[in-house]
Amino acid sequence: MAKSSTSSASIPALPPTYEAALQELEALVASLESGQLPLDQLLTGYQRGAQLLKFCRDKLEAVETQIKVLEGTELKPWVQE
């Protein structure tokens, strides 16, 4: 039981912004792909990556929802001018 409370205490908070989360996620993926992490850190890294990915997806979904509200019910294709 003490082991799980230690694990939850060592989980870092989510970054304050989408950009910070994406930067951390990219660094984490690079370290996971390097093959240099010990086995126990692979699991921790994977769990953190899943957490960061969900955070980024939620942020993107929130922005998409706000755009839908501003533009009507469906997103319009973005055209670069």
C-alpha cells in the first residue's frame, strides 16, 4: 500500500500549457526510443507519455469546440492566404 502512495506522490503535475506538454512529450518519446532507459523507467515513461498525450488531446479538443462555437456548428477548412 505504501508503494502506491509513493508512486502517486512522485508523479509530476501536468505542464501549464499545451506547448510545454508537447515539448515534454517529444523529449520523452526521444528517450523511450533511444532504448537506453532501464525497464522500470520505461513503464513510468510510458505512463507519463499517455498522461501528456491525453492532456494535449483535451486541449486541442477544447480549442476545436471554441472554434465551432465561433464559426457555427461545423469547422471550416483553413486556407492560408
